[in-house]
Amino acid sequence: MTTVVWFRNDLRLVDNPALHAAAAKGDVVPLFIWDPGLGPHHYGAAARWWLHYSLETLDARLRDQGATLIIRQGETREVLQSVIQETKAKHIHWNRRYDPSGIELDTALKTELQKQGLDVQSFNGNLVMEPWELKTKTGGPYKVFSPFWKNLISHPLMVAPLEEPDCSVPSGLSSDRLEELNLRPVLDWADGFSEDWEPGCVAAAATLSAYAAGPVAHYHDQRNLPAVEGTSRLSPRLRFGELSPRQVWHAVNQHHPNALDDEGAEAFLREIGWREFAYHLIYHFPATVNAPLRPNFERFPWRDAPDELKRWQQGMTGFPIVDAGMRQLWHTGWMHNRVRMIVASFLVKNLLISWQEGAEWFFDTLLDGDIASNTLGWQWAGGCGADAAPYFRIFNPMSQGEKFDPDGTYVRRWVPELSSVPNKVLHRPFEAKGMELQLSGVTLGQTYPQPIGEHKKARERALKAFDVVKGAA
DNA sequence: TGAAATGTTGGGGCG
DNA sequence: ACGCCCCAACATTTC
């Protein structure tokens, strides 16, 4: 008996329910389809770079077993049909996805394949709990995180991950070469990524066990300091399913048996909870990929300011903590979460540029660019989403910098032209007096940009603009 | 998972 | 010893 296992965002062999169930039945055809015609919400440019290496690793792991990953390029439906014909497979397995276009495609395929008499089964490989398993007391979906979290952790979640199965793969199937997919960018933009990252499920497992064994205990204290390695950096692993959230949950609980009563572990698992919440929301409110969850924000007067958007993207706003974050993103494909909130607040509230513009840039440049988490994060920042930062919550980029990067290590790393500026004015160089900047080799407007606007004025402008949506739900 | 404005309190300098 | 002022430190409210 042969089962096609269609890999998507689950590029691992351990704790992979679709694969596990297939291997128990007999032969497995591990398939990855690269469909160039898919819409924009599947992979950003940075994510494609990651995908290349993650697929390479998955293939290598299968080869350790004498198997191989079958990669096919083409229209999803046609590829599936031809693989089914070639293999005479009667069974198709995959792990579910929850974004609107993924659901649409999978539902249509499932119907079509079942009509042909095939056995099509989908599994939960990407979430701790399915979005429809958690309901409010009135039976609806959650829109607030805390009660969602309470409900989630009221369930028994310590489930041992599924073992990696032995895969026996029928021979003679052709595979396209990974290089032919051209997943890596043509520009040299991504060349530096490999200095910071080792994609693939092997490195993912190592990163998780090292993190769960030590640093997670200090997550609560250190997660807000962008200069410190206080976060897990597991986000791309979860994005591509090199790890399942259940594996993460399990690993943390092994080292912290009462993880939810432990400051560090609880704060960390809560972030897994936010990921679950993001999937819950995108499943129940699919329109929020593009449209604000709170309808009154439809009439918000966003500005069209392409030059300012570009300065934000390039890390040239003149606000050091913002520029440091945007440059870290460009150079490493990742940004510290505290800084993500700061740069998002800056785009949306200081510049009054729509959260959709920010979401698009993040999705394309983040290695962990995930449509559910990205949408939640940006709607949160914009004040128009579930459990969002209220419209009047406007981050002050100077005081945020001074609070979370007090000795300026982070800013100096990513904005080297400010490296000699004394701490006192590092986060507000435009307020330096006399010769202070010249002595550090800085001339505003030449070696480092003048700030886009004045924070105080921007704040007042934002508060005024948000009057439009004030009061209404 | 804010920041700024406004209010309150209490210590210390000073006439 | 007293009233007055200043201002940090903290709390509350407002956006």
C-alpha cells in the first residue's frame, strides 16, 4: 500500500502525523510541490531562501533512511495527479494549513481526489490545538488573548511527540533538482543569512533542546533586550514546521515540569500561545489578512508616503532604534520582537502609513514570515486587530531605546555610523548639543539622517487621526 | 506588550 | 520652629 505524503509547512520527520500514519500503512512517497503560480501569501523572498535549505535537509534526512524527497515543480493539482498516476497510490496524507488560500486549495483538492475514489486524510501537525477546538462560553471564536490562553492551558497539552517513522519509498520516481526551483534570491541580499542561520530540521532539533535546557529559564527577564540572545530564535523553525509546537511544548516541560508556574518557561510558552491565537484568528476571520478586524478602521486616513516608507524599509528614519531594527531585518532576515513592536508603532503611528504596507515588507523580508503571525502582529500594532494595542498607545522610540538598549550595544551594532556617539544622546542624536556629535564623527543629514519629523508632533498628529475611529467598536 | 499630563506627597533648603 | 518653595518620586488620569 502506497501513500503520498504531501509536505508543506511541516518539513520534519519527527512528530509528523501525516507521515507517521502513512508509514504505518506501508510505502511512502514524500512529495514537495513548488507551484510558482501560488498567490503572494505563501512564501516571501526571505522565506524562499530558507525553504531551499530546509528542503535540502529534509531530503538528506530521508536519504539517511535510504529514501529521498520527491520535488516537483508545477501547478499543484497537475503535479498531485501525475504523482498519483505514477505511483498508483490510493492514499494521500497532509498536515493541515489554516490560511485562507491554503484552505481553499486543500478543500478543493480533497473533494476532487475523493471523487476519484482516493483516500485523502489531513492531520494536525502545525498547532497545539485546532482553531475550532477552542470556543468562548457563547460558542464563538476568541478575540481576546487572555481567555483564549486560559482555555488553551486548561487542556492536557503534554503529549509525547510522535517518533520518526521508518520510511520505505518506492524507487524509480523522478524528482526535479532543488536548484531548478530558483528559491534563493538572485541579488546578494541573502548572502549573509547563513552567518546567522542554519535552516533544516536537524539544526532545529538541536536549537530547541539547547534552548529548553538552559536559556528558556531566563526568557522572562531577557526577552526585551535586543542586544542579548534572550529569545529562542525558533520562529523560522515553527514557520516551516521543522519543529511542531507540540515538540516545543514537550521539550520545555521536560526541563520545567511545572512550566506554567515557572516565570521563564511560562512567558515563553505564552508566545507559543500567541502563535496559536494567530492561527485561531486567521481561521475564523480569514478576511483579516487584508482588512482590519475592527471595521471602523476601514475609514482610517492612512497616508500615502512612498519616500517615508522607503526610509523606514532602509533603516534611514533618523531614529536609531528604528533604523537598527530595520537594518537587522535586512541583513539577517530576522528582527528582535521588542524592536518589531517599536518599528511597527513607528510606521503606523508616527508615519501614519498603513499596517498593510508594514505587513507586506515584513512578510517578504522575514525568514519567519508567516501569514497568521504577521497579520496578528501588524493588526495589533495598528490598533485595529484582536486584543490590539489601543490607538493611543504610541511608542516613544527614544525612551524605548533607552529602556531596552541602555548601553546602546544593539544600536551600535546595526547603525555603526553612530558607534562613537555617547550613550546620553545615542537614542536621540538630534538633541545633541554643541560639538557632541562632531566629536563622534557624526553630521546629521550627511553621515546619519535627520529624523523624519519630530516625535512629539507625530504623536499629536496620530492622536488626532485616530479620532476618526474613536469610540466605535 | 505606553507615554505624557496631572496630581500627591514628603524631604530639604532657606529666609 | 515655621512657612514657603522646589522638586524628586510616586500614583493617577488621560490620550
